[in-house]
Amino acid sequence: MARSIRRQLPDEDIIYFGDTARVPYGNKSRAAIVRFAREIMAFMTEHRVKMVVVACNTASSLSLPSLKKAYRVPVIGVIDPGVKEAVRVSKSGRIGVIGTRSTVASGAYDRELAKFGPPYRLFSKSCPLFVPLVENRFSNDRITYEVARRYLKGLKAKGIDTLILGCTHYPILKTVIKKVIGNVRLVDSSSAVAGEVKRAFLEKAPEACRRNRRGRMKCFVSDDAEGFRRIAGMFLKEKINVKKVAL
């Protein structure tokens, strides 16, 4: 997500917070996730950010309304942009989404797609093992293909033509998922979210955009800065400085 935003808004500074002490969020309760999100939001406002992107699908599905109500700074989630992109590219209207248990159970994707009405139908599947497989560098291992085949078998039987990757870790598994699911369009929400952020900046507040230097990126975590630096390299494709902070 951060990489896509940096590509589309290269002059903007980015404050990134990774809640490494409390992830994964996918098996946490709604109340806990909302509390975590509010604590992170307070941290962001201390840095006087112009906009906040809730890049986690689980946090977006459960905490977004609460954050928008409690804070004046604009907040963008990943559910709405991902669904819009899936609707744009789907030919049959049969759309799948894979995510954590909490994301799927929240029904956030179902509610968002329902706004478009027929012929669009959503078929969901939770894939809880995908995140630890990515973080332990098993993204191209035989066991990952076997897990993917078990998870995606039901979606293949539904005849979907589009699949939303409803977790920030899942794009790392694109090659595996594509081989298993076959001729299905994969939707990675990161580009759609970055596009929405850019439109918000350029259309609503063009005077706020920096245009005279390369934007800086500061990364903060709640635990294990070295572990985050290693994993983040898979996503950002660049060296980063990371600081551990207490919320």
C-alpha cells in the first residue's frame, strides 16, 4: 500500500505505523481492533498528518466508521476502493474475496458490493494461514500451493471471474493464487487505494501537495523493529529506517 502511494504521490511524506506487537488482527475481537485503531489514529494525529489510510483490511472492515466519526482528519479504508475496482473489471459479476476470518465475518465486502446490486454477487473465503506463510517466507513453497488449493477450491466451483485479495499480505502470493485459481482477474486494492488518495489530494487540496522534493518515509512499530524491517523489504523494495514506539 505504502509503495503504491509513494509511486503516485512521490513528493509526499509518509508516516507508517505497523502494530507488530499485536498482529495478526484477523483473530482479534471487534472491540479490540477498534481500540487498537483508535490508539494508532491518535498517534497519527500527533504527527499532524493530512490524511490517514487504514491499510489493514481487518481494521478497515471493523473500525472505519468509528474513526471517521471520532476524528476530523480524512480517513480512507481499503474495502470500498477494492470493490469498485472488482466491479470495474468483472465481466460476469461473480466476484470472490479472500481475507482473514475477521474481515470475512464482518460482512464489509458484502455490504459494499450490495450497493451495486445485480448482477454482482460475492463469494467469500477466509484464508488464515496465508499471512504466516508469507511472513515466514514460504510464499513459493509446495505447502503454500497445497494450502491455496484447499482454500480456493470452493471459489473455483462458484465460477468467479474476479478475486479480491482482501489482505495486504496476499499480493505476495499472487503467483501461487493465479496458478491455483486459473483464469481469474486478481484485484490488489493497493493501486486503487493509492489512486483514491491521489484524487483526494489533487482535487480537494492541491495546494497541500509538495512538489519540490522527494517525499520522506518514517516507519514506526510497536515491537520488533528488526523483524519489521526484514518483512517490510518484501513489500517496499527499499531500505527503511524503523523506530519502536509505545502507544
